[in-house]
Amino acid sequence: MSKKQPVISTSFSYETLEETLDIRVGGEGVAIGIPREIAFQENRVSLTPDAVAVLISNGHSVVVEHNAGDAAHFRDKEYSDAGAKIVHSREEVFKAPILVKSAPVIEEDIPLLQMGQVIISPLHLSMLNPLVIVEMMKKKITALSFENLKDDSGSYPIVRSMSEIAGSAVMLIAAQYLSSANHGKGVLLGGISGIAPIKVIILGAGIVGEYAARTALSLGASVKVFDNNVSRLIRLQNTIGQRLWTSVIEPKLLTKQLRTCEVAVGALSAETGRTPLIVTEEMVSAMRPGSVIVDVSIDRGGCFETSEVTAQDSPIFMKYGVIHYCVPNIPSAFARTASQAISNVLMPLLIEAGEEGGIENLAWQKIHLRNGIYLFKGHLTNFYLSQRLDLKYTDLNLLIASQR
């Protein structure tokens, strides 16, 4: 009895098959509005024409208000060539589901805001209008702030970029107001051969402090840095690559150093809430007449007791003979560079939001993004704001989880 032979299919082949990748199906395009800023002497624009071109090539639509980028030297024609729709009606721009602003929402914007809109903008705590927050809550708005927006590494990309600009600009500003023409001491910031360099005191060893120190040192000034975070002081030393005079903030020592300096820079930061007041009015009164204070921390209230918010058209005031420069938005004076830096962060974020079906869905996927959200569908999710404004606080994680 013969054994039955196995049947081999003639269609079988050992040829290598192409690898099949699991590719995410792209989400629907989102509509983005870019208004022209009318407050806070804001010169920046949140998205550059190049960024708009990338968004449009990814299936999104962008509406730009007429002359929105003019102050940063981005013209309507550049946006139009990139594929954006240019409109003269502010109301039409505000109809976009996602609104991207380079200045905070103001009271004049409230009637134009749409129900359930998403707004990405700065949140200037020193000039915060409680009414705006309340009205945004009523309209069930989801809002993200530039200052608290984190990336995958846990850093604050927009804050870092703006801090680099502000830190580099601080010494240029101080040099300007040290001149006799601006009621300063009439000294050159960098100094020359045979004349002792001027003394610069920097409060804060963060990014602003680092770039201020770099610029001051490159000009030839003597730099002393104060910060209570010793690890920051160590990092600053290592990053700059040379020995610096550094100290923790000890009031008697700080008073002594302020009494003999020509420039004092407030570059302290706070993770949440107001910047701590480090320099008292008594300390300022003991400073040399004609010396200059540049309080970069004024965005969060300032770290000099004598600081008061000023504007770009009137940036300084005198107190105890000391020049105070307290403009809250220094990067706006360097609008084109600042706009490019902001755009580099927001453009990829908006593309991701489109792929995930919106900012709310992206917040579910990207936990770090939640740090920047202070309103979620009308709920106040920032604890500091809730305490300051005496409004109900709701945990963002619970809100997101409840909607899944």
C-alpha cells in the first residue's frame, strides 16, 4: 500500500514581501485665526508666513487680519502668497475655531469670542483683567498660555526663547539709559582701557540672567549674580565657561552691592504666581543717582519694590534719582526675531492638534501640554488664578479623564 504524497501549492512563493507600516490616518484640517494686536503695544505676530505655508500644506486653513504682521515686518502679501486668507474684518478672524494671539485677550475682544473657541496667547499676570477670565469661562473657552506651555523635555520653549531675547537686550537698554542724554551717570557700559569697568548686578541665574551676564561680560562690565538656587549658579558658571562672582540672596550683602552698582537687572522667575520682591524701597533709595534698574520680572509683578509697569512709548521713570525701566514685554521691541521664535513652537503644536482632532484631544495624548492650559471648556484649571481671582478651581486631569 503506497503512502499518499503531500500536495504542494504551485502558487506558494518565498519572495520577500514589502513591510507594511502602521500609518496614522491624518485628522481633519483646522481653521486658525491670526488677529492684528491692538493692545499692550504688541508688535509680535504668532505665526510667520513660512509657518502658515507649512500649516496650509498640511490641510489646515489660516485667516489673517489685514496688517497683522506689519509691526514685525511680515506683509500681507507674504501671508497671501503662503496661502492664507487676508481679511479686513476683525469679526471674521475671531470666528476661527482656533485663535492664535501674540498678546493677551483684552476686554475689547470679549464680544468677538466664540462659544467653545480655543485660544493660544500670553497671560500677563501683572496686567490681568479678572473680567476677561470670567467672560471666557462663560463662553466655554479652552485657553493655553505661552508662559506655561511645556514641551516633551519639560522645559518652556517660548519662555526660553523670549528670555534669551530679553536677556540679550537688557544690556543694550541699560547702555542707552546710562548716557548723559537720558539722565544717566554718563558712563559707558563696556568701559575703556585705563578706566575701571562698571558694575552690573543681576538678580536671577535663569535664562534671562545667563544671557544678560553673557552680554555684559562681552562688553567688558564687571558682573555679579545673585540667586537662591545654588544649582542654577553652578550651571551658569559652567555654561558661560568662566568664573563669575555669585552669591545667594543675602539682604545685607545685596544692599552693599546695589549701593555701588551702575546697573541692576531683575531677572528672577517664579514657577507659579508672582515673582518674589527681593529689593526693598530702602535698598533702592541707597543706590547711586543716575544708575539704572531694568526689571525684566515686571511681567510677573517685578522683584524691585519700586517697580511700576511702563510702556514702550514711555519706558522709564525716576525714583530716588534711579532710572527704572519696567516694560513688561521687552521681546516685542525685537518683534521679527520674537515672532519667528514663537512660530517655531506653535506651528508643530497646531499640526499635532490637527492630527489628533483638536487641542482637547492632544491634551489627552500629551500630558506636558496640560501645564499650559488655564481654561478647559470654561473651567478654570490654574490653581494660582483661582486663588487670586477667587474663582472655582477644577482639576484638569479629572476633566480630561471624565470626557474620555
